[in-house]
Amino acid sequence: MTHKIKWSDTAKTSLKEIILYIAVADSVSIADKILTNIEQAANELCLMPERGRNIDELKSFNQSDYKFVMHQRWKIIYQIKSANQVIILLIIDSSRDFKDILFDTLSRQ
């Protein structure tokens, strides 16, 4: 079964911030390549969203529908919303404080 992928506003904003930072710190061509790769990795979730890892920080809240996959150094955080929909919630650099950013993002959803 194919799932529909939807990007939240927060995910779009976080990806835009990452790409702008890379474009300034490195180069536009590298930023473009990373943008394409992250979007492709996120969109591949339409085929098998269950492949992602559960988010340990949410286990105590019994939230197994929130998962993440890694693409290079970025975590693609998403929610399996229904039998045919996946929502990309956030893209985050794995070096950042994942727990605080995650709870802040989820509290605004």
C-alpha cells in the first residue's frame, strides 16, 4: 500500500533553515544536493513508513506512531497518521538537542 506524504509547515521551515545554512556555510550546489536527497528520503516513506525507528523519548507516552529515519546527519521525524498518510513533522540535525526540539514541535501540533 502506498501512503500519501504530507509535509507540515514546521518540517518545511526546518528544512529551509538547514538548506539556507548549508548554502551560506558551504555552497549552493551542495545545499541543492542535500535538499534533493532529504526530500527523496522523506518521500520514500510512502512505500514503507514502518521501517523507521520508534522515538525512545515518546515510549513512555505510548506514542508508537511517531518515528524517524536518518539521512546522513539529519533526522526525518514523521507520524504515521492513518492507514494511508504519513506526515513529515520535522527535519533536525542530529547534533542538536533532539528531545527539547521534539517536545516543543509536538506541543505546537
